[in-house]
Amino acid sequence: MEVFQSHRKSSSNNVIVSILPFYRSAPPLEVRLEDFEFFAMDRLRVLKGISDGLCRGKKPEEMEKLVVDLWKANMRHPQAVEEVNKDIISHFVLRLVYCRTEELRKWFLSMETTLFRHRFRLESSEAQRALMSEFKLPYKAVSNAEFESVKDKLGQVARSMGQNLAAADAIFYKVPFEEVPDLVSGRRVFIHKGHAYVAMNQVVSLVVTQFRSYISKALILTNRKWTSTIREQEKDRLTPIVEALCTSYLGPDYSQPQEFGEISIKDIDQVAKTSFPLCMRHLFEKVKEDHHLKHGGRMQLGLFLKGVGLKLDDALAFWKAEFAPKVSAERFDKEYAYNIRHNYGREGKRTDYTPYSCQKIISVTPGIGDHHGCPYRHFSEENLRAALVRMGVSSRAVEDVMDKVHNRHYQLACTLTFEAVHGSSCDAGINHPNQYFIDSQRVLQSKNGSVA
Amino acid sequence: MTKEEADNGRDDMVIDVPGQANAVPDGFNANYLRIYYGKLFPHADMFKWMSYGNDGKHPGCDKSYFGRREFSFTLENDIYIRFQSFNSVTELENSIKEKCPFKIDIGPVYSVDPAKRHAYAQSGDNVFTPVERELVFDIDISDYDDVRYCCTGADVCLECWPLMTIAIKVIDTSLRDDFGFNHILWVYSGRRGVHCWVCDGKARRLTNEQRAAIADYFHVYKGNENSQKKISLPGLVLHPFLARSYTEVLKGFFEAKLLPNQNLLASEERYEKILEMIPDASVASELRRRWQENKRASMSKDDINIVRWEQLKSILQSGKQKMQGLRRCVEEIVFSYTYPRLDMEVSRHMNHLLKAPFCVHPKTGRVCVPIDPNNCDEFDPTTVPTLSQLLEELNRGGLRQDAENEWDRTSLGESVAFFRTSFLQPLLKSCKEEIENSYNAKLQQSKNDLSW
């Protein structure tokens, strides 16, 4: 088996196997069909758990613990060799599942990279160094002389992160800043003339970038192989399993409006009051108030309305009417209509855009003049409380919601809001604004016998 | 004069105005533009810039390079055409003169000529995708409306323009010292902001992820009217980049200029905004009490803002303050008023189109001229040459044999000269070296490959 292993040859010539594979090549094992599916599903649970954790804005230390727990619960095996096998096999199976579209690849890459990052951090520093050399990273440790000249700045960076510059034998690597985007992004390194000074404990970032880049290319290759040979060859055996694994997992994508969920322009006002989640209510109120929304807000609200069942013509009429006090009909047709039609897949490359999920909305940071993003994350406490009260949430429930917000469980906060407003429980939790809408309509329909 | 008046049969208005032979009424219209593009717009310089040394003179040149660059034109009636490409300076010049675009945008260099894009797939092997693009930044003074009281929206004056000046200083210094970039062009956007073009080869080849990392490195001001705290500087000390920006640029500017000019502490409405940023309510109350009692700067002749700022600083920075959040409060206040507010989206993606330098802004008639970052204190947006002013200057010069370099006769001459000597020439020199080195390296490698 071509498992790539990291060895540490001790004096007694015992080879210690590191359990962190790089997935360099597909294992030439024979795998039972059931294992094919089960291994993949177990790994999928790990990846989904990671996805949920990220959505809730968990801090790195929390994520690390989460990864450990998820791995223990789903991927452990008493025999190390079996565990490594399952690790590798499940990864390659999921590559087949997630190579097929850009969005799937992006998700898989993101989760596998996060998984790898945390598993790597948990390795011993010797194992880490060995893994680094396997990735052939050609970065030299900073010489003592150079270290002395930048020590002050390195110390500043460390203290800015609440750490101390390690003892005198701290090893730093000098790498082009392009190699460590996430360290640059968070201002966690000192950069000078294009070089970043990376601490040993940040070396993770270097390796993860390599890993990510490798997996990204591998996914494209896998996709090519899948479409050209594998899918056809395996149409009676693996293909149905692969296809089922994907769609059953991600859930509905809300790009096609539900049967009963068609709404027309005259219904929007009413339905906004009763069934919109806070993020969309806010955008809706703002567009009515300002007669304008910036691009991010137009996308988030526009796609949501599409998912809710607003037809293209009604959408054009809606936005045109709302913008009318500030934008002439002529200017609207020139500057805004195209984008709306684009969202509905009628222009350009005719992609039918999917309304944004909570995960996506939470990850966005609204800028100046923006009103999109997740209000549970971005509103000040005062503004959020006021908004909740306006929605009709009781003061007791507001406290519960704020408690979730303080712990950065934004989707749970939204779920509690839903429950408070509708007086009924929402067991599945809110993952998507359109899901909120549909569930809301369902509750109201069952109460009134009609769509509100 | 309005656009309609200008258009009514005044084809050669350069000569037509009665009374003043040379006077050209203020305005922006196709007729003016035609002359501008005919005599003043520096087509050849733009071509040389966009070719990045690939002029065909060296065997290592890529002759297809210029032809793979996307331009987009906004024509007179708001007609917008994308994916314009040209194979020579003549094609570029003729197209501009013929179409007379009201705005020219520059996009990325693609893998193939944009004109042929339909023959290529969206994904897979033969893709139509951006391969090079300058690293760009866009700073707009209307994003600072909450900290300037002299103007709002699209207006700009000499009181608030310095906010742009310090933004240039902070970003320019960091691009050079931290990231090691050298070929940086700052351009006045024509009305209310500045653009930055980083043209080093390394910059042009940055991936979207790397661009996002740089944008995030600069991202300190976060939030909008819905969130309360827009600047958060945790940590015991500031990262060297932030510390340098504070001590070298922001602190001085805030204390000496912005504070007194915008009267940030003179009235209750304005000082409340600052008091809101102090996390310790008792400190805020203490200051509020003091300032409410002394509505005038009593004994001191000094500006009331400065007096009050000193009081604020001395309380917050006194050794008595134990509270964690207060440590960096003074810096946070200064940063929230002065730190550059970049439009993050502009910088993150390779395919973002940005207005070309030397365009004329339709609403102000001002030319988008380069700004010297080493002298940006001297830049005055209210004296930037306008279209009508330039045409008037051309008239005064009379007819000349030599049709080259007409800009020398006008105020534009200075800008073109600066563009050439400070930016274009050093850039092209560096590009040539790069092409030569890369060519030689390839030759060497093929020699090595052949050697047995």
C-alpha cells in the first residue's frame, strides 16, 4: 500500500508511523462495497461536524477539540493500520463524490484542509518537522544574525497576539509572504520586503497551504477521470453510491422554489412581517427606508426572494418600485435590471444562482453602508435587542437569544427567535433563510389553514 | 452649460464661443472628449504600460500579452461593452477615438484573447480565465461620512481631503516596506477618492486568495452603522504595521489636523461619538461631566478640542487604568477616525474592473491624474485640470506643426511627465530585466536538459 508515512528512526531502528497521511495516491487495495460506503459516511460525519463548527464561529481551540472528538467518534480503530486504511480510503471515496462541481470541490477542500490543519497541530514537533520536509518546503531557518536584527519586531508581533517570543532557541523560517496567506491575513507574522518571518508553531500554515494546493489540483484531476472513465465504467456499482452520498447529504438547495411557495409582489409586505428571518427583514426594511441597497444586500435579499418564489418579472417590478424615489425607471433598467436577470439565470453564463445559506451569510463581513450579513453576528447588542423586540420576541426570549449570541451560536440564536415568534419548536435548527421561511409558512398555514 | 446645449450643433465649439476666442465653457460631452482623446489622452504611454515590456524587441517577449488584456468601455448612452481587446497601440487608439467612451475600465490579462473567449470552456483544461492582474485598491471619501462634518457624499474639500492623503501614506509605506512592492501608481479617481495600482510582476501574478490576504492585512476598520465597535485592537501591543502607521502618520494627523478642523470634541453631539468608544462607563461619565461643566475652554487659549483630547488621553493612559479594554482605547479612537477604509471587494478578485488613469470623470470633468505618494500632502483635488480647462489651454497654444505631445502645452503635461519618469520608465526597465532573466533561465534549463 502506498501510504505515505512519516518515519522517525530511533536508535533501536523501530519505525514509528505517523498517522497523518497526505493522500498522495489512491490505495491499491480491494475494498468491500459496504466499506466503501460506510467509511465515506463516517468521514462525512467528521467533515459535516467541522462545517457546523465553523458556521458557529468556533475559536481555533474549540475547533481543535471538536476535531479530536469527531475523529474519535467516527474514525478510530483499535489497530493503527486499520485506522490509517480507513482514513485513506474514506478520503479517496469522498474525492469521487465531491469532485464533480465547483461548489462541491470548494466545500470539500475547505473541510479537508481544516481537518488536516488541526490534525497536524496535534502532531509532535518532530513529526511536524518530518512532515514539512516531506512537502519539500525549501525555506531556510533564519540565521542568528538576522534574528537579532528583527527580534524586536518579532517580539511585538508575538505580544500583539497575547504570546511571548519563545526562548532563545526559537526557530523562525523566512518565507515569501505569498506562501502564508492566512498568517498575513490575520497579521500574525512580521513581514518585511515581501518576506514573512514564520515561527515554528506557525509552520502549520506553510504545510496546510501546500496540502490545500495539492488537494485542489487532485480534485480537478479526479473530476476529469470521473467524467471520462470512471463514471461510465462503474455505472452499476460505485456510481450510484457516489451520487447518492452527495445529494442525500447536502440537503435541498432552495434554488428551485417550492411548489406552494410562490408569492407575488402584493404578498411580500405581509409575508416579510411574519415569515422572514431577521437578516432578510432587516434588508427588506432598509430597502423600503433608503430606497436603495448596496450590491451585497441586493444579492442576499434578491436570491432569497427568488427562493421564496418571487418570479423574475415580479422581482424586477419590486426592485424598480422600491428604488423609484432615487433611481429613474430608465436608470434602473440600465444599472440594476441586468443583475437581477443575471441572478435568475437569464444573462451571461446563465447560472441559476442559489440563495445563500446561513453558513455563507454568517461568513460575510458587511462594510460601510452595507446591511447584509448575519445580524446576530454583526449588530451591536443594543441594535439586536431592539430588532428582536420589533419582531415580537418576548423579553425573556430575548435574553435567551442574546445568550446564544454571546457564545457566538448565531444559528441557534436565529432558531430561538423562530421558536419565540411562532410559538412552536424548530428541532432541525435553522441552516438556511429559505428554510426559515418555509418552516414559518408551514406553521402559520397549519394554524390558519392558509398561507399568511 | 448642460449636455444638451453643448450637443446642439456645436461641433467645433473650440472656436465658436463669441467674445472670448479661447474660452471653453465648463462641461463634459462627446465633443470635448473627442478632442481630448484626439490630442491629450496618452494612448502610447497606456499601451507601453499595459504591455509590461512585451514589445517584441526581445526574443523572450510574449507577443500575445497585450492582446489578452480586457478593457471595457462605457459609451455615451450608458451603453456598456466588456471584453474589448486590442493587438496594437494603433488598434487601441483608434477604437478609443472612434467610440469616444465616457469611461474606460481596465480588467485582467486572460489566458486567451477575450475576443475568443466563447471558444473556451468555463472549467476543465482549456479555460478562459484571468492569469494576471495588478493588485488594486480603491478608497472613497464617502465611506468616511461619519467622521467628516464639512462635506458629505460626493463632495470633497481641502478640510477632509487629507483623510485620503494619510490613507495613501499608510498603504503606500506598507506596500513598499512590508510587501516589498516597488511599482505603485496612485491615481485620483476624479471626484472623491483614489485608486492604487500595484504593478510588480509578483503583484500581477497573485492569486485571489493572496489578494484577499493582503486586503485582510489592511482591514482594520470593520463595521457599519449597525455595529458599534468598528476598530478593535486587542493585544498588549500593536502589530508593527499598525504601530508604525499610528506613530508615523495617524496620531500626528488626528491630533494636529482632524481634531481641530472637524471640531471633534467641541460639541456634545460630536464628543458623544468618541465617548461611546470608551468601554469603561465611569471614565466616559467623568469626561462628560467635565466637559458639560466647561462649555468653553476656560483659561487656556488653546483649541478646545485639543484641550479636551489631552484630558481624555491623560485619564485613559494613566497608570491607574487596570481595565483590559482601555489599554488601546486612545489608539482605537484615532484609528476609527483616520485609518484607511478600503473597499475590500475591489482588491480581492482578479476580474474586478477598475477605471483607467487619465480618464475624465463625467460628473466633475476632472482628469484622473496620478498622485505622487511622496508629495501627496501637496495634492489638491480642487485644482486638478478639467476637460474644458485643458481644451482652453490647447486653444491658447494655437496651431502647431508638431502634433506630438500636445499635453506639454497644457496642465496635463506635468501629470504625463510624472507618470513617465516616476512610474512607467522604472517599471519597464524592471520588466525588461525580468523578461531577459526568465528567457536566459529557460535557455539554460533546456541546455541542461540536453546535456547527458
